[in-house]
Amino acid sequence: MLGICRRRARFILISVPLLFIPALTWFFLFNGNFEDRTVTWSQYGDSQISRQHTSLGPSKSRAGVDEHHSHEAMELWAREVEEENMQLRRQLSEVQYELRAGRSVTVSNASSLLPMEDGAGAEMAPLSKARNSTECSRYPAVQKCELIHIAIVCAGHNASRDVVTLVKSILFHRRNPLHFHFITDDVAYRVLQTLFKTWMVPSLQIDFYNADALKSEVSWIPNKHYSGIYGLMKLVLTQTLPASLEKIIVLDTDITFATDIAELWVILRKFKGEQIIGLVENQSDWYLGNLWKNHRPWPALGRGFNTGVILLLLKRLRQMKWDQMWRLTAERELMSMLSTSLADQDIFNAVLKQNPFLVYQLPCFWNVQLSDHTRSEQCYKEVSDLKVGLHSCFICFM
């Protein structure tokens, strides 16, 4: 909280001169006669003014000469102020970048200095030197026109109603162009196609994929979850989506975004080594197997992971033969488990139990799971800390 207050104070400190300097400049320029006023321009020196006196010649009156010199000095000073004003504007712009990135900044009174991160003994870097580095390297973020891909499985009237809230929350906060990939049945297709035609949202692409054509890929898996066969279709995204698509965000229909989805998209760049799946840890005790007597969940790493929000590197999943990997795991576990309880989530967790190096654990505020039996309150202290919330998941606890 103290850091936020400091950043706001520094932001105000650098903003005030930008409002005050132009007004002061034009006031002096258009204030009329400076004949009887005493003005000191130490930066120009007495020698400069004396040279101007001799160039005017003896025909000029003393008052006219003084007025001429005053206006000349004012014009020179005004140009200096305008240059300083431009540098302050550039500095303010950089401070705003720092604030958006959540960094601490130090604002100097000298306009030729660039704001740097706080720290004991931190030195101020000249602005000209800082300009040599690219903004992208200093502020790692999604480029303005980068297309963000989002996949959602949606079937039936209820899911179609839920997905409208999800899409609106994404569009409300987004700054980048988006490409939605909807895997739908006939009902959801008609609803969503009509919806997007009436909205006519710019910088938005929509593709639909027939969910009925994918049923044969997952129909062999017994599933007790209320989502039915559609709850398993996130497993086959690598073969459903275009082969040219390399990465994607996969979302459940019952969540709401409270921030720009680009903040989630950029996390894909943080994957290292063999990490190809980004997930938030499950916030209930389901996979711990202690909810009731003889409770026997599918195998998982610790508390397991929730598949309401998934980051996938599709290209690398295909290279690792993901389709073969999850099928072999499901066949083996079904021999003892007989069916899934939480649809695709059980199979994802079983795969990651055997291959823990594949997962990148996302901070839990990217999938706050609301239920009477979750630890969602540990993911945020203030409502403003939420990124993706209101995940009213019945799969958190059944």
C-alpha cells in the first residue's frame, strides 16, 4: 500500500509542472510591455544582452531597446521551457508505463533524467542513454496488434447464456484483437452466431467447430460430470484447432474476467523447458481424497489442478503426441476408476501426475474457484486483486 501511495505521489509530482509551465509561458509572452520590469536571465548572461544593445544603433530610444531585449530574452526562455516541457511529457509517459507494470519509480526534478526503480543507492540514468534500449525489453507485454486466441467449449442454452457474460467481460477489458474458437453444438452455434452478428464488434474474429463431429473421440470415456460428453472435448483441441495455431487460452463458460486477457496471454512466454500446460492449483480438497469415507479421486499432483483456465502450447503438445499421451493414461486409469468424476480435469491431472515437468503453475488469482469448500479467500486480499474470478465451479466440490 505504501508503494502505491509513493507511485501516485510521484505521478502527481511530475504532472503538475506540465499544467503550470505552459500557462506561465504564454502569460509572460502576451502580457504586453516589460519596460519598467526587472527581469534576470542568468542563463543568457550580460554579454549576450550587451551585444544586442550595440546592434540596435543609437536611433533607438532607451525604452524601446529595453522592450526589445525583454521580448528577445522571453522568446529564448520560452523555447527553453517548451523543450523542457516536451522532456517532462516524455518522462510522464515513461512513469505511466512503470505504473501500469506495477513497478516503483523514482521521479527526478531534472527533466533530463529517466525514472528508475526504487532502491538504496539507485542511480538515475540519462534519458538519452535509456532511449537506446527498446520499450519491449523494458516493459515485457503483449504488442498492441498481437492477436490473442481463445478457445471455449459451449453446448446448450444454459452454457450459451453463461458464455455471453464471459465474452462481455473479456471485451470490456481487452485492448488487443481477439480470435474466439468456439466448439459448439447446434443450439450454441445458432445463439452465438446471431449474437456476434448483431454486436458487430471490431477487431474480433469468430470460428465455430462442430462438437458433434468430435463426439466419437471421447464418447468411449464414461463420465459422471454434469457437463456430459462436452466436458471432455478440451482434450482433443490439438486435433480440432488449426495446425497453424501454436498457442491458446482455454476457458470454461462459467467464469468472468476482471482484467485484460492480454495479461494472461503474456504468461505463455514464461514457460520454460518442457512446460506446455499452464494451470491454477485446485482450491478444494477434492484430489486429496479426504472429503468423505472411501473417497477415491483420480491421481493428481498434491491438490491437483483446475481446468477452468488453461494455457496451452499447441505446437509442442502436437510434437509430444498429446493425443496418444492422454488416451493411454485414460485407458489405464479407467481400468480401476471406471469413470471420470470431473470430466477432462481428471484426465489432465492424471497425465500431469506422471509428467509433472509439463505443467506451469499459474497464480491462483487467475482462476478463483467459488464454493463452500475451497480456499479461494487465500488468492486475494482486495477485490482489485482478482484477475479471473466468479468461477462458480461445481467441479470444485461435488
